[in-house]
Amino acid sequence: MPTTFTILLSVLVALARGCSEPEGGYVDPTPEQIVHYAPIVAVGRVTEIITPDPMFGDMYGSAVYGARVTVHCTYKGDGVPGNITIGGAGTSYVQCK
């Protein structure tokens, strides 16, 4: 039994280290990096804030919200409709600062 506990504890410690801060600390991505990795880049106007969030539902209560957007221009991405719904559009408080 002690060997099983030691192995389990070792696995848990290894998993916990997976969430450690990267060497040199966390660095926010640049706007260029965000645009590069985004599948869609569009400009529009938010026409409605949606709660509960369409992506997370009630998981975070009213802390996370979605948005309905009227798209004016698409820089990246094919077939973007004139109106889109964005889940996880924002938070109503700062979580990790």
C-alpha cells in the first residue's frame, strides 16, 4: 500500500508542475501573434451583450459574457456572415491579475 501511495503522489506532483509558470514568466501575446493564430479577423460593432454566455452557459455565472456583433469588414477567414455570436467575449471582472 505505501508503494501505491508513493506512485500516486509522484504522479500528482508531476501533473501539478505542468501548470507552473514558464521560465522567465508569462508574456502576453503581441497583437501580431493574436492575429496570426486567429482563424477569423473581422471588424464590427457589438449590438448585444449576451448572458449567460453562449459558450460557457451558467458555468461562471455572470462573470463571463458573450456578444452579438454586426460584421463590417473581414480581414481573415472565409464565409463570415454579417452577424456573428461570440462566446467568451469578455469577463466582468479581472480573474488572474
